[in-house]
Amino acid sequence: MPQPVTASGSRELPHERRRVWEALAVLAPYCAVCDVSYVVEGAGVPGRGTRFVCVPGRLDDGVAPPAGAPQGEIVEWVPRERVTTRLRLTPETWTTTIELADAGPGATRVTITVSHESHSDGRLTQRVTQRLMRGGVREMVQRTVDGELDRLPAHVEQLPAV
């Protein structure tokens, strides 16, 4: 079984932790920054065990996600401190952890850790291919973290002014 490839990075934002949490951890029906729609199972406040479907682009109200859309779950939820989601795609699983910490008056340090795990049926050719591709996967995971960190300010800016 291949080991997950993991990358991490941090940035400080000039916003208090409550606002950053609202911008990053709450699954809005549509995120214009990422151009992704979320369909969350059930009603109420999200938390550990909350399941969702992630769809590229804007999904109109009442329209069901397409069959085969990536399935996600919140696997850790510590309000205003840490949220971890797991997104399952057919050949892989992406796990993202967002951690928040105070970084001075009115500032928050955000640490994002992303893990990518490939799935195979164990055939030798697939295992060899995965090993050969590991360096490219490592670069892709780091680019994913860097892109998420670069978009942090835009996530906070899309919230209504307080």
C-alpha cells in the first residue's frame, strides 16, 4: 500500500480567527474563489461526520450533483481551531487539514496540510508506476498547498463586511 504524499505551509492573515474560520471552514453552497459548489447532507451546523459532494462550477439551486461527483467528509472539527476533510475520487483520496492559531492582535496564522493517497488494486505494474510518479505527485501536492495559501485573502474578502 503506497504511503500518502503530504505537504504543508502557513500564512498569516490580518483578520481575527473567528472571521478566518468562517471563511475557510464553513461549506457554503458555492465558493466563487475556488469555483466549486458543495452539496452538504442534512441540515444544521456542520461538524465531524458531515458528508458533502464537491462539484466544479456553480450548481443551480435544487439541481442534484452529477453521478460520480467527488464525495467528501469532515473527519475532524474543532471550531475556530482545526478542520480536516477527506475527499474521495475514484483513483485517489485527498485529505486537507486547516489549522488556525492567533498570530497577534487581530491576526491569524493559517496552516494548511494536504495529503494525497493513490489507490490501486495491488498489481505490480501499478505499484511501480506509482513509485515512479511519486516525485511528480509531491510537486502537485505542494502546488496545491501553495495555491490554497495564495487564495486565503480572497476567501476572507468574499465574506460580508462586519
